Amino acid sequence: MRVMRAEPGRFADMTSRSVGAAWRAYDLQLTTYALLLGAVGLVMAYTNSVEAGQSVLEGGTVFSRALMWSALAIVVFTVVTVFDYRWFKTLAWPIYGVNLGLLVLTLAIGDGVGGSARWVSIGPLTFQFSELAKILMIIVLATYLGNREGRLDSLSSILGACLLMAPAILLVMMQPDLGSSLVLVSILAGMLFMSGASLRWLLAMAIGVLAAIPIAWTYVLRDYQKERIASFLNPAADAQGSGWQVIQSQIAVGSGRLLGTGLTNGTQSRGEFLPVQESDFVFAVLAQELGFIGALVVFLLFAALIWRILACAWRSRDPFGTLFGAGLASMLLFQVFVNVGMVIGILPVTGIPLPFISHGGASLVGIAIGLGVIQSVNIRQHRAEW
């Protein structure tokens, strides 16, 4: 009998080809669009720092903090991409426990404005764990729904997903952070829809949520949140108070016209008429200084990024990858729509950041984790074919 002996050179060549083929599945377009959006965010941080009279490279300025968070986000994205995404499925339940623990910790020791508890300071950094909760809950739900593939027409599976998300939504609402809680609801809805859950049950649940609005208005929403909704309906009724932000942001957007006023030349931001212009209302600054063309380019970048996320999710042979991509795309789409909607006055002010562009490190790092998981799914699923 002839004995076949292994040839080390041939084995090494096959291994290198396998690894090379896997990394050829890396979605360069997705990374490019994300980097371009991150660059727009740095430009907005720069212009906001200049208009605030800050030396941009000084420690603690909006721009210097944005640089620090951007560098951290790139490191996190790289690490998660190299990390085998299947470990996230294995560790889904510990991740769920850690997520709820961080939200409880925020309520216990967090800082905020007006009695709220939203941020936790760790050394020189300040974290908003509700931003991280969005990505962690996508991981948990993708694992849960992926394990029930083919059984999602049942009411028990849908209710199970809702019960998993409910504690996170409740803890975020207690901070109180209405915007982030609405993002969590949008993630749940998007993932259930994309998973093929029964539309009949989803419609029934949507009707139930609408029916609960009067109860939420009476017993859940704070007075300032009610004022924001009222000012959205008629901002001129309290132009110097609750309607101030909406009116000033509409003036800023309208004055940008086609090509904008130019970087650092925004009249509303330079005159400090526009509150929280580096975070919630950063799109108003962008639209004024870069104009309609600049805003259109940003919208196209978001559309391209979400398209690439969904494309990666669609070609995944693992239900986890498909559902995770659906959750990440739902989160980004909802945040872009609501943030821009509140800036131009067609939606109430809810404090939802504009991904990549609003100043906020936890949001950027959370998105970096999400994009890293998508790339990890890409390269490891391709490697499995060898």
C-alpha cells in the first residue's frame, strides 16, 4: 500500500490562499463609506470648535475629543473585525447581563443635566452606555432570533424577543433618555420584520403600541418631553423657550441654500443662537455651512453605507449575520431619519444623535463595533468555504 506524505510547502500554500481568499471578502466599500462619514464628523467638530473660539488642538476641545474618539473607534473596529464573530453568539447571554448591569450602573452613579443620569465618567473619558446598549442588544437579538429560524411565525418567539428588549428599554427610559429608548424599539421592529416574523402579529403589536400612547403621555413622559412635542406642533407659541431650538435650526438650514456659507461661517452657530450645535443639532450647522449639496453628499454616503450593510447581511449564510446586519441598518436608518427630521422641524426633538457626525464617543465606538462584526462575518464565512 502506498503511503501519501504531506508536503509542508503545499499545505502552507493552501493555508495562505485560504486566508487570502477570506480577506478578499472584506468589504472595502463599507469601510470607505464609514471613514468618509467619520471625516465629515471631524470637519464638523473642527468648525464647532473654531466658532466657539477654541484652539482646536488644545486638550478638551470638541475637535481634540473627536480626534481621540475617532482613533479609539478605528482601533475597536480593527479588533472586532479580526475577532471571530461566532464568539459573540456563544457569549450572547453574558453580554446581555453585562449590558443590563451597565445600564443599572448608569442609574446608580451616572451624571446628566436636570437630574438625569446618562453618562458615566471613567478617567478622562465619559461613556453613555445607552449608546453601547444598542449594539449589544443587536447581538443578543440576532442570536435569539437566529436560533429560532423557521419558528418566528409563532407568537411565543415574537414575545420572547420583546421580553428580551423590554428591560433595556425600561432602564434607558428611567435615565430618562427617550431618544435612545426609541432607537431600541426601532431595532427590535426592524429585526423582527427582517427575520420573517408574522406580519399579522407585528401589526397587532404596532396597534397595541399606538393604543398605549395616551398612557405614556400621562404617566411616562416628563414635563420637558411633553413641551418638546408641543413645540414641534407649534414652535412659534414659545419662540423664546421650548420652540427656540427648532426655529433656530430651521433658520440655519434655510440660510445654507445651495452651496452653504462656508466652514466656520455659520451665522446661527457663530452667534451661539443654536443650542447643542455639536451634537443633536449638528446637521443644522452642516446644512448651513455646506449647503444643500453638502447635505446631499452626506445623505448619499449614509444610503451607500446602509446598502453595503444590508448587502453583507443578505449574502451571509449564518442567520446571525443576516439578522445582525438588519439590526445595524435599522438603527442607523432610524437615527438619521429622526435626527434630520427634528432639525428641520418635521419631528419632535428627542435627543437622537446623527451617526458619525454628532459629537459623542460612545455612539461612534458602538457603530465601530457593529461594522467590525459585519466585516468579521464577511471574512469568516468566506473562509469556511475552503
